[in-house]
Amino acid sequence: MEASCGQCQFGMDAPGCDLAVRLDGTPYFVDGSGIDDHGDAHGAEGLCNAVRMAEVTGTVVDGRFIAERFVLQPQEP
């Protein structure tokens, strides 16, 4: 699944920078894992500057993705 900063990469409307996933073209903010749990979000390869792939399990509840497992995949060279 695609993962990134909801505001910087997915165009979601909220203050700050928050982890989001895109499922079937629709972005959802994530509960259960945070953007800073996956390195420097504003670094060259951070989630505010790149859309990355992640292995996730969870469900969408009330318009948010509730993550049970969230593993960011290494960025391809």
C-alpha cells in the first residue's frame, strides 16, 4: 500500500504533517503508527518528500485507517 505524508504528498486538508495511506486511490490518515516512527519525515527520502510502499494490516473506521501492523518498505534505488 502507498504511504506518505497526508498533507505534503496526498493533498489532505489538516494542519501539520501526518502519516497517511492510499487505498484504492483514497487517502486515509493512520492511527496506530506515526509519521515520525519511520525516520525523518522531512529528510531527502522521508515521507513528506516521497510516497513509499508499506506492508500494512488494519481497517478503515470512520474515515481513518486503524493500523494493526505497519512496516515501511526500503526505498528502491
